[in-house]
Amino acid sequence: VTSYFNQISHIIPLPDTAAKIIVIVLLFIVITTLLLTISSIAAIVRFHKYEFYNEEDRFRRMMGLLERHQVSIKKQKIQGITIKQNLIARYFKRVTMIVNQTQGSKVNSPVAKKESFIIPLIKPDQWQAITAMAFPNFCQTELKFKGVEQNYLRRTFVLFVLVPVAMLTTFFVSQVHISFLVLLIFIPLGFGICWLKYKRYGIYFDDHYAVIRSGIFGIRWTVFPLYKLQQVAVTQTFLQRRKQVIRLTMQLAFNRLSLPYLNQRFAEQFANLALYKVESSKKSWL
């Protein structure tokens, strides 16, 4: 790497710091490209000739290039469905669905990851229709999410970006060199990340199902029947009580979901409905 620094310094009359930054950026691009290439090849081998079947009481899929794998899952045992969309999938307008059973089931076992029930690279407008195949009466219209309160954005930005960056910048400028003022660039970058996380958070629910949205650069939706919730908890600090916001935590058989800084009245309305559905439902949980 040092030799690269020297070569760039001779070719382009740049300060040593700038040359090092250029080399680090180039190395990052090369490594990222290599990892993406390996990931793409692995995905092609894994999902080659993917076949999905919607049967009367179960989902079934087959896939694989070097070895064909078949997995089926009873619809009654589905605890929830996760829909993911990273930056690359967002560019190509595709999402990936994961059908979840309990953590102890073979489908979600870490040692049998290749047996997980995944529906890859479908169009965004298809996931609701596929979800409705597993969950009857699931709403297939536009989902109107309720986001978290703006206090969450302010708190996150101040505590995790503004204060740490200001302290580090002050220390390095006073002890090392004034050029470390460049660290202040992390303030707008940090605010952008906090804003994305704030905007991604959301919850939608009706009389039967709930959808939780989260993410930063990518987006994740989690759909589950209310009666399959194992635990619903609302927590509130002293400062949150003054602002009338609350943290909502939901325990499912396959995951734990949490939404901070929800409107107190809205969160309590959801928790009451969910608890009522859990206690009154006579449907089989598994």
C-alpha cells in the first residue's frame, strides 16, 4: 500500500494525505466489487431454476444448480413473513420474501440455512398477493404506516452524532491540528443516516394483521397475524412520559420487533387490540 501511495504522489501532485485517501477509496471499491461478484455467483448457484408452488395447505419450493433442494411449509405453521429490499434490489425494483416458522423449526435453523424458505427477487407489487396466499383476509391495498414521533430524530442525532463528533473534533483540533475540522463533515452525513432510520420506522395494523417497517438504507417489512404474538410490551421513561411517546416491543416465535417513540395513545391502542386477539382467538398457533 505504501508503494501505491508513492506512485500516486509521483503521478499526481497531491499531498500525502490526499493520496492515501484516494488509495483507500480505490481499495474499498475493489473489495466491494469483488464481494458483490462472489455474492452474485453464489445467488445464481443457489437459486438456479427456482420453482414456487402455492398448494391448498402449504407452500413448496425447489431450487439449486449443483444440488436441487425442496422445502415445503404448512401455511398454518407460518408465524410471519419478512420482506427485504437492500440498495441493489431497490435499484432493480425487486424484493425478497422469507417465510418464517418458529426458531426451533428446520426452516429457520442456522445449521440448515440452505433449507430456509425464501422467495427471491419478486416485484414490490407482488409481495402482498403472495402474503395473502398464506394469510387470508390480508389487506392488499396501500398500507398507511404510522411513523415514530419526530422526537426520535432529534434525540438520535444529538446523542449519537452531534455530541460525539463535536467532542472528537474539539479534541483533535486542540491537541493535533486544525485540519481535523474536516471531521465536521460527519455531522451532515450522520444526520442523513438518522433521518433515513427515522423515516423507515412505521407500523400498520388492522383487525387481523400487523406490518412493521424498519431499516436504514434498505427496507424491511415484517407481516404477522396478531393472534400469533407471544408478548406485547410498552415501556416509557420519565422523559418519554412528558413527551407522551412510548416504546412498543413485540415478541414473535421467530423474531423480536421494537418501535421507539410511538405516539402513546396509538401504541396503547395497538397493544390492547393485540392482547385481545391473542386471548380471544381459538385458532391453532402451530
